[in-house]
Amino acid sequence: MKAVIQTVHNATVSVDNNIVGSIDDGMLIYYGVAKDDDEKDVIPFFEKILKMRIFKDENNRMNLNLKSYGGSILLISQFTLETNIYAGNRPSLDSAAPGSKAKIFYEKAIDYLISQGYKVSTGEFGAHMMVSYVNDGPETFVLESRDLFK
């Protein structure tokens, strides 16, 4: 699994020119699943994201996690995070999980985040989406399960 996490002032996702998800201050998370990822790692992966102290406190230091900050989450499925772009000039999707597996992981992540009391907005799994956001900082972080679960 791989996540690109951005702190945002706002973020919106549209499908066919219709807004399907939006948040104000919080995290925009692009989430990709590899074919060799294990479903048992979904919750620990997102626990790590929720614990990340990436929001600024009153002293302008990254010292707050999402709960302390009081933010929301916009979670977007993003299979291209699991592509190989090093061999040749066209991305290879061979390592990305098939849609049926990725959707299970995505839905499990959504259920977990909601169960933890967060306001969660999402895109539409498998759809062509247009994402707009104002990145705060800009601050962007990448989390990979292969590094997290060594």
C-alpha cells in the first residue's frame, strides 16, 4: 500500500462535473494498493496516518495529529501510485492490485476511519475524478507499507 498525504485547507472531488466529496481543513489522502499487499495491514497502515503529527500548533510547529487539529479526510483511490515508472516510458500497472481487491481495501479503510470518529469524504472508486485542493504549506508526505511493516 502507498499513500500520498497532503495537509489541505480544502479539497473537492468531482465525477462527471458533480461534486461527490469535499472537506475543509484536514488531509487529502491518495491511496493505492499493490497486488501483494495483505488486508490485515490496512488498519495498522491507517493508524499510522492518523497518528502522524503533521499539523501546526500555536507555535507554528508540526506537532498535531488530525484528531488534535480537528480536521477531516478526503480519501481518493489511486491505483497509479502502485505503478513502475522506471522501465521504459509508459507506466507499468503490473504491480497494482486488481480493482476487486483494491476496492475491498479502500472500503475497509473508509469503515475504519469513520469508526474512529472522523468526517470522511471520498471519491468514487474506479471513476475518472477531478480533484481540486489548496495544499497547506505545501506539505506532502508519502507512506509505504513495505517500509512501515519491515
